[in-house]
Amino acid sequence: MLTRDTAVIRKRFFDEWDTAIPVLMDFGPEQPRPTTLHVHFAIKPTGTEHHAGDRAGGIMMSNGRAWLTVYSPKSVGEKTLTDTIDKFSKIFRNWQSPDFAINFKTETHGATGTDPQTGYYYAQVSVYYESIRAYADDV
């Protein structure tokens, strides 16, 4: 179920994302850090539990967060950083997957500051999701 949810969330992100902004990912190929505005995208499941029924016909509930960390060179400025966060938020805010299994809520803003390695501004945003799927979907 986690694999299916992750694939659906990742597809949604890349179908909607502005391809002009480079994306680094958890568990993606190792890449040098871009010297321009770029983002780090991660899907972090936080829990899975039996929700109803039995193993043959039961329901599993999973939840987690889709995270984006935006890195913006100081020369580009903070406005670009906040605009990028808004773009990400709009992709997932109150979104429901086509199979109705995954439901996203509204975004939560996280840490902000200056990256000590690059001197870039950074800001984080995450969007909480829940997934409810039948055990039979776990193929």
C-alpha cells in the first residue's frame, strides 16, 4: 500500500510541477546540488494501521506527509521562495487521488532560514495525507 500511495503522490507532483525548477528527491539518483533555485521533494509515510474488517476483506489506513524544501539563492530573493511554496501547496491542498483512496489536507509551513553550506534561503512546507485502502489492494 505504501508503494502504491508513494507512486500516486509522486505522479501527481511531477505531472503538476514546473519543470524549470530542478527537483532533488529522497532515494533518487545522487546529483550535484544546483546553483539556482531548486527544491527537495520527499514523501514520508508516518503510520499504517488496521482500520476495519479482517485480513481477507479488511481496510488499512495509512498517513504521512509530502514535504518540499525550497532553496533560493539570496540573489533571487525571498519572493521566489514563497511563490514556489505556493505552487507546491496548490498541487496537494485538499487534493484527492483519482481512486479516492488518498486525501490531502491543507499545508503546514515548517522551518525557514539560511543554509549554512550554500548561504541560500530555505523554507519547508508539508501537506498531510491519509490513505484508506482494502488489504486486497496490497498487490
